Amino acid sequence: MSTPQRVLTLSCPDRPGIVHAVTGLLAEHGGNITESQQFGDPQSGLFFMRVQFTSDSPAAPLDASFESLAARFDMSWHLDVAGRPVRTLVMGSTAAHCLNDLAFRQRSEGLPIDIVAVVSNHTRLEPLARFYDIDFHHVPVTAATKADAEARLLELVDELDVELVVLARYMQILSDDLCRALSGRAINIHHSFLPSFKGARPYAQAHDRGVKLIGATAHYVTADLDEGPIIEQDVERVDHTHAADDLVRLGQDVERRALARAVRWHAEHRVLLDGHRTIVFR
């Protein structure tokens, strides 16, 4: 049986000796490094590192050693089994393209997530969830029931041991309290026409203005609407020959691609928060 790969991510104030200390500790535990990336941010003064390695050492001694190292360097760190499917809850409203893409990639392309539930404020996505054998939860949202709906969502997150929440075109604004509760573990996708083309039918508005680029942004959810730390963006060039429906179709494809990459990088522990920015080790 092959030795399992593990992945370590960390951030701390930048100073000499961090790489030496980390790699030395892994060597002491019989670790063989198979992938290593690092970045020192001169703007924030923080150091970031992702190391993938094999080791026959049990998890407990490694954890204890890293606890000691973390205290020495004022370090935030996370150690996990590489490739372990991250327990994921997907939220959607009526558009199916992002949910379908994530479920398909999980099944056929090895996207390292385990979609344990779909939550929606409508019922249109229920047949798609059933097709992929994913539990569907209809949680209607109105102004009067918003607090109860968000409380139900958090109950599901706890009951199902959810590690990641993906807003796959979920057309509801989350409260500040819910954003804080899901900080660093909720990813949203939206078209990149904001703030120029707000409200209904943004692609039609963009077509009317003759845009030449359409795009999508995947980011972590924060209380600042659509302004959380950006994980991934993608674009597609368009011209005068494209009708408004063409822009919608191309826009949905861009949204799928950007969201899938963001989810994969998060699940592979390649994304580290750097204030209102992200460090992405691809």
C-alpha cells in the first residue's frame, strides 16, 4: 500500500528560518516532500507556504510537533490528507449550470469534494440533485423568514459536518452574521459586469452597451456584497455578432470554469487568505 500524501499550509509573519524549520521538522518525522511552494508578501509582511509530502509518521506526533513550531513562529497552519474529498454543501436558486458542472466534475473528473446536500430557495433544482443522488433541501426565503432560513442552513452545516459552502448562483443576499459564520469556507460566483450593469438581465444590458469582454469572478463570501477575497476570474471575448442570448450562454460557461477552478484550489488547500486578498498556489 502506498504511503498517503499529506498537505500542510501555513502563514505567519515573515522572518528568516521558516522554511528551514518546516522542512527540518518534516525530515525528523520521515517526511519526503513531493511539492513545495512559498511566497513572502512585502505588502502585508506575511509568509505563506504549501507543502505536500509523504510520511509514515502517525498524525498525532506530527500535529504535536507543528503546534510547538506554530507557537515559535506565531503561525496559522492546517494539516490534512491530500486529495481527501471536502464535504460540500451547494446552494442554488433556479440556474442549474454551476451545480450541474460541480456535480459532474465530482463524479467524472476527480474534483475533490463530496457534495452532501443541495439547498435552494426554489424547487427547480431538485430533479438535478436527485439525478446525482444528492439530498435536496428546499428552504424558502422571504423577508419574514430570512432569519429562520439562515438558521436552518447553519443547522445543516453542523449536522452534515460541512466544510465548504458553494453559492452556485444562489440569488439571495446573506446576512452579515451568516457571512461571519461561514468566513473562509464559503465561495460565491457572479458575473463581472458589476457594478456597471446591476439588477435584472445584466447580459442584456451589457449587450445593449456593446461590451467586448464578459467574465466571472469566484470569491470568498464576506459581508461586503460581491467584494470578498478573489480566488479566480475568467473572461471571454465577444463582439457585435453576438446576440444577448449568446452572451448569456458564454457567460454561464465562464461562470462554470471560474467556479470549478476556485472550488478545486480550495479543496486542494491551495488558497490562503492574505487580508482582503488571496494567495493561490496553483
